[in-house]
Amino acid sequence: MKHALLILLTMTSQLLSAAEPSKPEFHYTTFIAKPAAEVWSAITEKKTINQYYLAPIHTLELKKGGAISYGVDREFITGTISTIEAPVKLIHTFNFVGSDAPETLVEYRIEPIGDSMCSLTISHTGFQAGDQTFADITGGWPVIASSLKTILETGKPLPWPER
């Protein structure tokens, strides 16, 4: 019996190690000294988004199935809104225009903490192992979230860091 159990455990271990490599996910939480409604406005109003995001908002149709895109003269990030639950959740697809990578998913989740504070979690999921988009977004989201927090708390965005 012990021998059969050892063989079963060995086979299970081999199957697990031969399974598909884990798919990377990005999750970032920050705490903001503003009510959830103000954070919601900051992630859904063009004027504010353009002060903290890497690129200006090109298109923003705040409805299920609505388009969202970023870019100046042309779109370079596109997506479609799949969930909009004011003032707590916004989910949309994400794709770098011209990329062969599959579409991914961005979720903004706002959780009130009392009347004058909340947490904002940005999750970006749906990547394939080794996806270049994952490598690209991991440097951008922390700066975007930090700039959003700063603009809400001080009225001034962070300058985009030069590398």
C-alpha cells in the first residue's frame, strides 16, 4: 500500500510539474485619503485621467460594452468596458494596438474605509506566460496609481519618471 501511494504521489507531482506554466497577474493596492466617490470620478472623468495617466484618454464610453482607448493622435491602447458598478468597480479589456498578445483584463476596485478614505486595487490579468505586455505594464501601473493618489490628495500629479 505504501509503495502504491508513493507511486501515485510521484505521478501526481510529475503531472503538476508538466502542467502549463503559471500565468502572471498584476495586482496593486494603494490607500487614498479621499472618499470612494472622488476616486471613482478620477478613474472615470477624462479631465482627471489626462492628468495622471501615461497617455491622454482618447475614447471613454462609460457603459457596458463601451469603448475605452488611450492615445494622442491615434489610439495605442484599446479596450471594451465589461463591468461598470459606480462607485466601486470598473472592468475593461486592454490591448496594445498592433500587438500580437491576446487581450487582457483591467479591474479597478474601490473599497470605502470610513467616510474619507478608501483603497484602490488595480488588477491586470489574463496574460500568457512570457507575455511582453505583462513586462510592459508592471512598470506603468505603480506610477499611474501613485500619480492618481497624489493628484487626489494634493491637487498635483507626479511627473512621469524618465528612464
